[in-house]
Amino acid sequence: MSGRETVFQDSLYGRVQLEEVISSLAAAPLVQRLRQVRLSNIDSIDMPGIANISRYEHVLGVAYLATQVAFRSRLSRFDDLVLRASALLHDWAITSFGHLLEEAFQYVGAAFDHEERLSQIASGNTPEEIFGISRQILVGRETGLPQWIRAHTNSEIERHELLVEITKHIKGKGRFGRVISGDIDLDNIDNVFRMAYHLGLPIDRDVPLLLARAMIDYDPQTGCPVFKRAAERNIQVWSTTRANVYDHLMLAQRDFAGKVMLMYAAIRAIEVGEIKKVDWSLTDFQFITKLLSSLAREVKDTVERWIAGELWTFTPLHWMRGERPHYTDVRNFSVELSKRLDRQCFAYAIKDKRDRHLQVRFDDGSTAHFGKDPHQWLLGVGSSERRAFTATEIVSTLTFAESHFNTTVLGPASPAKSRTRAAQPSLL
């Protein structure tokens, strides 16, 4: 080791080294905040192995994968810095509990996209973000990003260009933006295998490294990675592993209930003005503390019940046909359903993430297709009332859902056990 590198012990890749230019960025407050934000959207009851994995662990892993990308050797010093810094910073503006608070904002019609936030702040389009890119982000500390950029660039022009390029690549734009944020990118390669590892699922830990090393080039028109032809099997392994991971994550009933409870509490706190969009930077602890100190009784009580494991009563989860409705429409459905059933109800809808259609380009000029778009979504309804939903109430809920969302109930949701068993031989 040269003395200019920092060693990290990673749960997935083992002993990894990051050069000083990236390890110094990892030490900045905007990245250190991610030590206090979970990778999953809930501190899981059903899957305790993933309950407290941090986003920090994940972004370090993505930054390490960026060092393994095959086409990196042909990049200029500047482009290489863009690649690695974007990989490390891709989640820097993630909200408390991962996407949970981000979704809560969308429920009330307050658009928030963590991939857009750096661009918005850097362009000065967010007056609520006092001091902009130098805003306080962690226990009174500024982000540290301007200082890092100044330390690793040679002119004001280059400093401006570096910030602009990082913001582009985090959003999946720029010369190789889809390598950072695309269909099969460094982010979701690390995320899938990291979650699978902590879930205790059978995996080959070399596959994410092999996939990064198989990114031999990028399409100059789309920014998508171009893979070695020999990577096809490992892409299929990633796709199968992804399906297995989301089968566990989406269909864990108690975790679904817990996420709904925290979502409801966050939405009510937003509606009464206790949480604002600028609060996206709260750590998980700060977020929970804020909810526990709410003056709105239903917010405080809901979070206390979640912490104590006293879950809301819930309807069985059901698959619905088509595309997941907009969050505001789900919110309106919840309000109307509460009136129809004469009990407080809150609905949550998730797009089926277990499969997705991928078109992958290989270095021999060929293209292959993987997976398919499922065109279905998951619906569950929770209630703070401690009495179970009756059979009549469940039927009424599903009937109203079909008419309200103009959809069809496909059937009750249960883990795809046959797929899980079939996946294992190909993963070992």
C-alpha cells in the first residue's frame, strides 16, 4: 500500500483499498451522514440481518466496484474522478430510512428525488437550503464537498465542471451515467448482492466484482455499460439473485406493516408542518426522535407502537394488475376507504420489483434481453385500530380498490418458494 490509500474491511468484498482522493471524500460529513441511515427502508423485524446495514457500507462498496470497472483504465484523470466520486456520492441525499421519507413527501404531493437534490442545490434552485452546497448536513457540520473539490482540481473552471458532471452522473446522465444509475449499474449490483449476503441467501461473492470488471466500455450515446460477452451468465445470476432478494423484502408481512406505520407517521408530521422538505437530511435517529416528540398524538403513538413491536392490524397483501398508482391517489383511496369501513385505514402500494426487463449490449455487438416487466403491484391496508379486519371488510377493500384504481385483483401474495429453491444451484 502506497500510504495514500485507506483500507476498509467490507462484509461483501473483504479487505478493500480506496485511494486518498476518494477516502478523503468518504470522510466528509455528507458521506459520514450515511453511517446513520439504513440501507433498507425499515429496521426489519422479520429479517434482522438487514435491520441495521448502513448506506455508508453500501456507498463504499459501490465506490470500490467503480475501481474495478474495466474501461476505467482508458479514462482521463478527470473522468476517472467523476466515475469514482459519483459512485461514492450517488446516495448522499437519500432521506431518513432510505426511500421512506422520500415516499412520504410524494404522498402529500411534495415532489422529492434524492438523485436530483445535488443538482437542485448546486444550481441555487432550493432557497430553503441555506448556504447551498455548503449547507449544514450533520451535527452542525457543512457538507465538505466544496473543500474536497478545491483540493482535487486545478482551476475554477475545472471545479465547476467536476460538480456539474457529478450531479449529471448521479442522475444517470453524462458520458457514462448509466453505469452509476441505470438498469444494471454499479449501485444495484452492489445493493442486490449486499442485501442477499445479509439476508443469508446463497451467493457467489465474486459475481459483483466480475460484473464490474466485465464493463469493458460504455455506449457514448446512452451512457450504458457495454459488457464482455462472457458476462452473460453472471448477469443472469444477478437477475435471479435480485428476484430472490425482493421476494423476501416485499412479502415480509410484519415489515410491510412497520413501513406503513412509519410512512403514516411521517405523512401526518408533514401535514401538520413538523417535517419539511429541508428535513430530508435528518439521520434515522433524528427522524425517529422528531416523530416521538410530535405534538400530533397519532404520530407519536404510531411510532411508539412500532418501536414496541405492537403492529397495526392489516389486510392480507394482494397483487393488483397494471402499473402502481400515484402516491397521492393511494392517499385518496385511504381516506375514502376509512369512510367506507368506518375505521382509520392507510393503504400502501409497491410496484413488483422482483423482475424487470433488461436490454444489455455486449462487446461483440450483440444484444441480449433479460427478464420482463411484471405489470403488477402489491396492495396492503393497515389500521391503527386493534381489531382485525373482518372477511367482509377485506372483500369491501378489494372491491373498492378495483373500482378506484380501475384494476383487477390478481390474487393473494405469497413468497415464490419454487423460484427460491430453483435459484440456489445457479448461485453456488
